[in-house]
Amino acid sequence: MSTRPARPEAGRRPPRRPRRNPLLRPAVTGLVGLLLLLLGIAIGQALEDGPSPGGRVTNVRTLQPQPLPAAGRTVTVTITATTP
């Protein structure tokens, strides 16, 4: 009789992977985030600097007030307050 297990790999653990640098993942994540931020800023500036569609032009001008005609009649209003 054999005392060997039916599958020799059943009792073995898979070999351990070498440990990665613990700062690598946060550094790469931060770098990707920074690149996305810069890309968003660049797109925003490009949209802001571009010409507006339709070619609308806004003109601003100051209007001077016209003189009023002289009043034909003057009305005086008098208010008296009574205290109870």
C-alpha cells in the first residue's frame, strides 16, 4: 500500500509573490488624478477661449437723458399725525 497522497500538489501552498512597494499604488493613483485634473482644466480653458456659436455681437452704449418739460401745476401734500 502506498502512503502517498493521490495528488501531490494538494498539500502544497502556491509560491508567495514578492511584496510590492507599498507606496507604488497611492503614487500611481495620485499621478492619474493629477493628470485628469490638468486635462479637465485644459478642456475648460479651450471651451472658454473658443468663439461662441452663432456669431452674436453685443453692443453697449450709454443713453443721455432727455430734458423734461416744465411742470404745469404744483401739488403740495400735508400729512398730520394724531396721537391717541
